[in-house]
Amino acid sequence: MTIATEIVTARKLGVKYVTPVVPRRAVLAMAEYHPPLAGRDALRLDFNENTFAASPKVIERLREVTAEGLTKYPEREGVERIAAAHFGLQADQVLLTNGVDEAIHLVCTAFLEEDDEALIATPTFFMYDVSVSMMTAHLQRVQSDATLEFPFERFIEAITPKTKLVLVASPNNPTGAVVSREHLLAICGAAPQAVVMIDEAYYHFHGETTIGDVATVPNLIVARTFSKAYGLANLRIGMLAGNADLLKYVRKVCSPYNVNGVALDCLPVALEDDAYVQWYAEQVHAGRERMVDGLRELGVDFFPSQANFVLMKIGAKHAELVEAMRARGVLLRDRSTDPGCDGYVRITIGVEEHVTRGLAALKESLAEIGWAR
Ligand code: PMP
């Protein structure tokens, strides 16, 4: 394609040019993900973050950061060894990443050719769409039915000899639905030619994992984040666990300095403070129970969730609810544009006080907008 035809194609896609330089066709066609990046100075029940704090031990470690320390490039290897030992893995079975967002991107970069297929079940985390579509136009989506549960049988049927990457979040975002370990391993078995990446970002709020299977399942990669239960979203640190032969290729496409040194300094302390993470997970378990009881009382239908959020069925007044909540200083995430999610709004579950505030604001807001089931 010449530059001129590229520009015509780009214009058809609605891209306005201020420069004659064109990006790759895949980038032109790529899905865009624009979560709000400003104006979130409120009780943030919109991003599934830890609503409270990181471990006090991490904060102590942060106080030890020095000006001299900031001059140095980060050293990932030692911390990778510590993380591997923590999860019962070998050092070469672990890669620390700049959050799971980067991990997804690296896996797509390492494994997807432009004629390969990638497979996801929708609705799910939108970054899969973004990172896959940078590499290939062949993202296959299997839509869940109205229950928003994982469509296991149809998912298995959608695997083809061209399937090179399978991405499954369990618990899933935005639904909170989970996929059993048995089903996840069946997917690995049904697609031996593909990398199967299980995204366990919300592991702590559910408790089931396939991380122990990476030594024996050659095409399995498990992603974990420290952004949620650990409360370190702002440090940007996540992890891939997988067969060493697979991770070798991911390491190849990864910057040696992808994770900053402050995050690396904090990770061993965060991992050691198991009691803190357990406390936070217990807050979420109790808060989730209170939230769903409160929703039942308010007459709001919702999807059963094993994560630190609940997807509510609001209906036509979804945007009005989000605005009414914002006016009360509480942010929610409208998921209406996700496939099969019209009228659905997600609320994050945090510590007790934040669940109380969230529920009180919900009650007032639903009354204010004249909401009825
Ligand atoms: N995976 C899922 C399923 C998520 O919901 C999120 C956060 N929204 C991420 C990954 C990203 O995690 P991180 O902060 O580690 O990039």
C-alpha cells in the first residue's frame, strides 16, 4: 500500500492527519482504550483498585528511597528470584512486568503473527483487544450468554489450528465470573499449539489458581498483578509465571528495565506481609456480602462475583446513576458499551467504610433518579 492509499484508509477510519507519516495498518485499525485519566478525586469505586492502602511495611520501605537510589537502573533479577521462591517456582519460570497490562502486550508481541488467531470470551478486560489487535486482525470473540458466565463448550469449539493465543481472565472483569481449574486445563489441552494465558489479577478475592500447573502444562502462562489486593497499582508491577521455554521468548521482547526500582524494592516486603493481603481479601469478602445484600434490598439485580467488584443491572438509567453517584463523590464504572452489558454498571468493593459509603450513595442516587426495576 502506498502512503496515499494508507491516508485514504486512515481517513475512512476517522483518523485526522496533521502529518503525512502513517503508522502500521494494524495500529490504524486498532481498538482504543480510554479509561478516565483525570478527574478521579473522589471515592474511586470505578477501577477495582484496593480502596484503602498498601501494607504499612511497604510504606516504610518507600521511606528508604534515596536520591542516589533513583540514579540507578533497576535490577529485576534478584527480585524475580524472590518472587519465584514465594510462589514455589524456579527463577526462569517468572518474569516481572510493568503491570499485567504490559504482560499482555509482551505475550502478544512474542507469539502472534499477523495471520494467527487469538481467542477471548466476551465481555472481558479490554486490554486483550488492544494488545492483540496491534499484532493481528484475527481476534475471535466468543460471547457469553445472558448469564455472563464463561461459555466453556462454545469456547472449546472456537479453537482452530490457527489459534495461537488464548486469553482468559478468572475471575473475569467486568463480570466477576470464574472458570474452574479443570476447564482451564482442558483449554490448554485443546489448544496445544497456543499459549494459554490465564489472567489471575483478582486471584485473592477468589482463591483458585493454576499457578501450580505451570511446571507441568507446557503452554500455560499465568498472570498476577500487585495492583489489586496488594494495593500497589501506582507502582505498576505484575508478574508472569510460566514454562521457562515460553518465558524465554517473552523475556526477549521485554525491556531489561521494564519494572522501576522503587516497585522492585517494595515487592519483597509486600510479598512477605501475607497477613496484610489476607486482611484486605477478608475485607473484600465481607464487603461483597454486604454489597449484594444491600443490592437485594434495593431491588437491584447483579451478577454473582468472585472478584472485588460487582456488576449491577441498572437498565436505561445507567448513565444517570453514574452521574448521581459522582455528585455524591463516589465513582462507578459504566460498562454499558461492553458486549452484552447494556445498562450494566460496575462497583468496586473495598474496605468496610467504603462499602458503607458506596451503599449509602447508591440508595440516595437510585431514589434521586427515580430508578425502578
Ligand atoms: N487484568 C485484568 C482482568 C484487569 O481487570 C486489570 C486491571 N483493570 C489488569 C489485568 C491490569 O492490571 P495491572 O494494573 O497489573 O496492569
